[in-house]
Amino acid sequence: MGRAFVDSLSGEGIYSCLSCDASAEVTHLASRAALVSTAFRGVTGKAFLFDRAVNTFRGPERSELMSTGVHTIRDIYCNRCSMRLGWRYEAAQEESQQYKVGKVILEKALLVG
């Protein structure tokens, strides 16, 4: 298998993978411009909701009961190091939660920036 393509973001406020940063690699994930909300919780604690993320791949789809109802999600992983970083919302049962569909949660504890 070849090396994964890594996209670079430009501008201020770039969030990168903590695991890659620790190994002297830089893998950009999202920009502050794509940040929707900082009021989310993940497995490791505080999490951020983004419109999009780059340099990630998705795991299999599954349903998950969360504090805001049942959502269909896919875990997302770093393209370079394969660390689980959060998840992507694929569907939401509650009408009030539809705004999350297609957006990405990145866990703060797993980010640099």
C-alpha cells in the first residue's frame, strides 16, 4: 500500500492530528473557518463540530444512541497514522438534529491547534 495523500490547509487556525504531530509529521484536519460549534462531547471529553475535515477516512456506518437521540455515524481516522479522531454524522432521527448530518466531530484531546 502506498503513502496516503495528505492535503494541506492554509490560513490561521489550523487543527492537526496530535499523534502525527508527536512523530514530527503534520497532518492538517480542519480549519477554524469550518468550525461550527465547540459545545460538543466526545469519548475523550470536549469535542468540536466542523463543516468538513480533510486527511481522514471513514469506518463502517453504525447507529449510536447519543444524548440528543439516535444518530447514524461513521468513525473517522487520520489518513497518515490511522488514529480515531471522532465521527461523521450520516443521519439523525430527530428533526431538530438534522443540522449535524454531513458534519464532523473532532475530539479536542486528539488535536493540535
